[in-house]
Amino acid sequence: MPTSARDVHHLMRRAGFGATAAEVAALVPFERAAIVDRLLDVSAAPADAPPPAFSDPALGNWQRYVALVQQWTDRMATSPAPLQEKMTLFWHGHFTSSREKCAIEDLQRQIARYRSLALGNLRTLAQAMAIEPAMLDYLDNAVSTRWGPNLNFARELLELFLLGVGNYSEDDVAAAARAWTGHTIDRTARRYRFRADWHDNTNKTFMGVTRNWDGPQIIDFLLDDSSTRLIVARFIAGKLWDFFAGPVPAPDAVEAVAQSLLSSGWELRPAVRTLLLRNEFYGDAARAGLVRTPVEFAVAAMRATGFDAATAHPEWYLAGMGQELLNPPDVSGWRPNSYWITTTAAAAKTNFASYVGWRQRELRQPFVPGGRSVVPAAVVSGALARAGIDEPSTASRAALVRWLEQNRAARWDDWAEDQYLAVLVFLTPEFQLA
């Protein structure tokens, strides 16, 4: 049976970065499962390569950072595989690394790796992220030796990446750290290197099992052992639910996602499919469960205006909004909802929206064509639709119409009217929600 436009809008905001009215209308005739399967098919994703700026020796780290952020936000706004980008953003916030400690080229390769494995196998992804140079530098495992094991990566692998707080002991952290010694970086080639002479080859007791553990075996144990695998599955399922649906209690849905991970041998695609097809995901609590992250806010504005990142410059404003790509606040990544609701973030959003509105005027690209030839109510409807707001509140619609009527009475010119209408639409409560 067809899917309601309301459900399609919700799905495309959460599993992507929004959809136009035309895109929604094209999907409505299909069943929900067919739409989800389309989103899970990432075969049409564009090729992944470093930005051209990376090959220009005249450019420094800041210019390369800007180029990488612009490249990624452009992919989010335009990719025919938006769920791949959404999952890449999820893994960037889960298996975190930061430009504060990592080479920008290493971060580019890490994000590309997360993108290629975003909907693949969790075991493969976990093993790959552990030996990415960006991760080895960020959590100091690159300098971990048998003479001085560094606990940082081992601790976060257990606490933040796979198990969660309370499911391991300090002795387990110490044993895991010893197991990961010698897993380092070839600094000349900027790639992973295992140094056997740095590795602790003695017996270690991890989770009650004594053996000569090596680092990758720690991950395999957590995913395979009967004492830990269900914990990992529920932990990852919960993180996925929080990311896509919000911190809305839905224990049956989370358990279904966890069981999908286990039954499929840690395949992520069927787990995400299970999540996106759950009725709880489309319930009122989940619909109102998430505030848009700053990245989602900026990308939604880019989609609404048709601007690329070189025009909208989201990299100028994201840090002020609270979510600077490639620079999470700490190893736990970013928090949802109230984390984004601050006076500083509100000011940065206003500045970004104002800049985007000004760029529209400067480039003579109206948000709603027609100017004064279109009555205020119709202009507002067009502006809301272009911003992907399918369910505006009566209060928001009325306030926008009233503002438009007042400014027409004051004889504002058409471009000023259009510019500030776009700004106000981007600042509505509805546009803040994912």
C-alpha cells in the first residue's frame, strides 16, 4: 500500500537530510519497505576521493580542512545515497577522531573508510577503525608499547565503542591495552604498522580468559563470546535508535535491532532496515524526539536554497552552532537535543541563516519566485514547502503571513522581502526539528 507523505517526509529527514515536495510525491506510491530498501541501496553513491586542495602543496592544513568539510557537506546535500552519508556522520560521532590531534589527510581517509563500511559489517568496521592512523593518533595507541602501554584506546573501545559503562573492569582495560601494544603508524607512509618488537607477548587475562592476547582478538572476543555479544548488540542498537529516532524509550524496537545484528552476523544494513521499518520510529514520540544537529540544519538550508558549500560556507558557522565536523568536543562525540539548544548556538544559526539569505539576494536567486504578484499566504506556503516543512504549526504560518503583510504595507522591495522570509523560515521551530 502507498506510504503517506507525512511518513515519507519523516523518513527522509531521519535517514537523510530531507526531501523536496517532488521527491516525496515520487515516493508516496511505494510501500514503506520499498522506500527503505531504496535508501539502503548506495550503489549510486559518487566516487570518493580527497578534495583537489589536498594535492596542492601551496595550501596548508586550514585550507585542506575547509575543503574537506565543504566536500562532505556537499555530499550530504546532493548524494543520491543520503543514508550512506547519514551513517558516515553517525560513525564519525561514535568512533571519533579530531583534527586537534590528527593529520587532516588521515581524517579524510578515516571518513572515507567509514563511508565505505557505513552499512556493511560491524566486525569489519570495528577492526578497520582500530588501525586507522587517525584513531591510532587520537587515542594515543600509536605510542603504546610493551614498556609503557597506553590505556586510552583500550578504555574507549570498551566504554564508548562496543560495551558501554559498567560492563568491564579496570583489569580488562589494562589487559586490552597490553594486547594493543605495537599497533602503531608508519610515519613516513602515514599508514598502519604492526611493530612486533613493541608488542607485549606475555599472557594477559581479559574478561576472565588468560592467553597471549593480540589487539584484534579483543574485538573478536567481544563480538563472539556469549558473555558480551548481546551487550554489544544492545549497545550499538541503542546508539542507532538514539541517532535516528531520539532518546525516546522503545525497548522492543531496540531489542529487534539488536537481534538483527546478532542473527545476521553483525551486518548493519539489515539492522538499520529493521529500525527504519519499526512502527515506533513513525510514532508521535519519535517524530518529535530529535532536534536537528547543526550539520543537519546547515545541510537542510543548503538543500532548500540549492547552494553548495562554497556559496553557503557552513564551515564558518558550525563550530558556533556546536558541531564542528572533524572536531568533536571529546572522544564521546556529540550529544543530542539539549546539547544544541544554547544561546550561542541560536546566535550562530541566526548568523548562518542571515548569511544564506543575503547570498540569495546577492546572487538574485529568489527563495519563492513571483514577488508581490503572489499573495502572502501562497508565498508562505511556497517558502515552507521549499524548506521541507510539511507540518507547520498554525502559529508559525500565521506569524510568517502577518510579517509578510506588514512589510508589504511598509513597501519593502521584493528582494528584501524574499531574503528575510527565507531567514525566518530557517529559524522556525519546525525547521529545528529533524
